[in-house]
Amino acid sequence: MMKMKKFLFTLLLCVLAATPVLANISIPWRNNPYGTYQEWTFENQANQGGAGHDWTSIPEVDLNPYGNPVAAIHVIDKCPTSALTPGYNPPPLLPGHPGLYYGHDEFHQFGAGLALTIPIPNIPVPNYFKLVQVEFIYTGILTGFSLSAPGGVTLIGNSGPVPLDGWYEQTLTWRIWPQPPEEVIYLAFNGSGGTVDKIEIATVCKPTIPAPAALLLTGFGTGLVGLLRRRRTI
């Protein structure tokens, strides 16, 4: 009996260790038929491609069965006095931040010294809407963000920035209707020290009207039409 308990406890620890750590991701992507999850920690040097100003990055955690989300990263290299080389900085770099991207603007002006474009593939379903939640950790100033997709796009949540031990954490949530085949997320950071350390993106897709509610509305509408017809005949 004791050996069985130890085995089950060890199995539970393995499951927890294999599960992505979700800080502020609140949408239930795991139990959704069209749910996806992707996470960039920038820890794996083999996942980074490019040099100088233009890079690509493959997520360290890719739970998207509908395609391959690859981030395109553009950096501005204008600060020769910086201790960090603009672009990708492999580990070890900073304690607790083993991989990141860094951009710099020598005039310390408001500008996109670091810009990320991230396409998230899915499959279109006309009667579904989509929720997209993006969480990221960074330094500098977030100068711009957007989500582009066919149909209507609405920003419904913006948490930040929230201070986090000298860094900032921010969570953005969009609603898209109808569910598109792909959406493209754009993030831009001030080049005067703009750094991105981690990005998490989760998506879920749901019917515009849940089935029980749709049946209730249909029944109500049918009953109302019948009542009006009856009154007219009377």
C-alpha cells in the first residue's frame, strides 16, 4: 500500500512538472475542442534563427495542433555602449532570466526598438467566437500592441503593466468573431532597454450562443410567433 502511494505521488509530480506554468492565463484552453497553448521562454538557442536585426523564434512549448506558430522578431541596433548585444542573448544572461531578446535606441526616445509579430494558426468555424490571451514579461516601455484577424476584433482585457522584480508583466485578452483561420499578434517595445523575457499565448473557441440557450431562445421565439398569430385570428 505504501509503495502504491509513493508511486501515485511520483506520478502526480511528473504530471505537474510536464504542465506549462500559467501565471495570469485564465481562459480554459485545456478543455476546449479548439484550444491552443504556446510559450516562448527563449531558453533554447536552437529555437532562435537569424542575426543582427531580424530573428525568428520557435516556441519552447507548442501545444497547437493546427500549425506552427513562429515569432518574427525585429530589433534596432543603435547603441554601441550597451553591455548587451542587441538581438538574441543566450543563457546564462541574468539570474532567473536565462533567455531573452534585447533592443536599444541610442537616443532613448519613444520607438519600437524591439517588435514581435506572432501568427497563431487555427481552423475557421463560422458559428464560433475566439478568445486570445497573451501574457508577457519585459523591461522598457510597451509602445504598441494589436491583434489582426478577419472579422471583428475587440480588446476586452488589459492587466498592466504590473511591476515584477524590476521587470513588468502584462496580460492582454482579445475577442474575435467569427473564429478565424489565423490571427496575428503584434507587440512593440521602447528601444531604450526594451527586453522581452517570456511570452505565453492561449486561445479558446466557443459557440456564439451555447446550445441550451439557443434552444431556449428558439422555443421562446416560436411561442411568441404562435401567440401573435392566435391574437390576430381572434
